Amino acid sequence: MYISFTSAHSSFRTKKMKTLSQIEIIFLSIALLLFITSSATPSTYSNQTNLDYIKTSCNLTHYKTLCYISLSPYALKIDSNPQRLAVTALNLTLSSAKSAAKFIKNFPHGRSGLTRFEAGAVADCVEEIGDSVSELQDSIRELESINYEDSSKFEMVMSDVETWVSAALTDDDTCMDGFGQDGRAKAVVKDLVRRHVVKVARMTSNALAVINMYASTHEK
């Protein structure tokens, strides 16, 4: 009888431990699920909202795909804020313009080198992109220190920024005009320069569209 009682008691304890283990596992699983849901959902929702904002804004630009690809990595930083969107777009454009100017300035001459006409066109292009860089820097500086409370000041600053960015876009176009259409510049030279300048021009165009959108949010 003693052996039978001990065996039954041991069996009861084993079943009880299994039941407790199952309950603990279920409890821990629920707790983990609640933790993941509470910690991840707000962040995920917020990021998706910011991405949607960028996508909607980029739909107003001429080069929508380029706009979204370049700005979406900064979605959380922009945080659906039109000023941050405009400043970020300008900073990315500025970076692209500097890279283009550096490439063109150190243009790979190749085995045959550049003709006098090509060398002159390259030098002029570097100057034009340099002007574009200065205009973009002025625009960023003004946008970062803009005064929201003074509506007349805001409108004046936005007008200046729109003028500068428009001028930067003109500079980009003027750069390519210098290579002409009469065949005096080799195709390979024009294509290499165009590859860099066109990207800058498109990003400048997108930045201008975003700036116009920002300006419209304060129109009376």
C-alpha cells in the first residue's frame, strides 16, 4: 500500500507540474505578445504614416520615383513636417550638386584628352554648378531660420527661396547648354556630364515643387 500511495502521489505531482508548466508557457506567451504589440505597433504605424506623407508629397513633383527613393530613408526625421521635408530635399540636392561639381571638375580626360571647346564647356559647367551650390546653401540657411509667427516675413523668405532654387535649376540647364548641339563636343564627354547634371536638375526640380507646397500651407 505504501508503494502504491507513493507512486500515486508522484504521478499527481508530475501532472501538477506539467499543468503549471503549460500555464506558465501560455502566460509568458501572452505577455510576450502584448509586449511586442505595445512596443512595435506605434513605431510601425508612425513610420508608415510618415512614408505615406512623403509619397503624397512626391506625387506633386515631376520625378516622383526619384523623390520618394531619395526622401523615404529620412521619413522619421521629417516626421510629416513640411519644413523638414523642404530642408531635407534641399540638403540632398546640395549633396548631389557638390558631387556633380567635383566629378566634372576632375573630369577623366581619357587617352585623347579634351578639346579646347570641351575644356571650356567643362569649366563653364563647373562654374554654373558652383552657382547652384551657393543658391541651394542660401535657401537652406533661410528655411532653417524661418519665422512662422511673422507671416509677411515668412512670405518674403519663401519668395527668396523659390527664386534661388529656380535659379539653381536654370544653372543646371545652362551647364549642359554649354556643350552645344553641333557635335563639337564628343558624345562620350556630353553623356558623362549629362549623367551627373541631369540627376541634380531633377532633384532641384523636385525640391522646388516641395518648397512651393510648403509655401502654399501658409497662404492666406
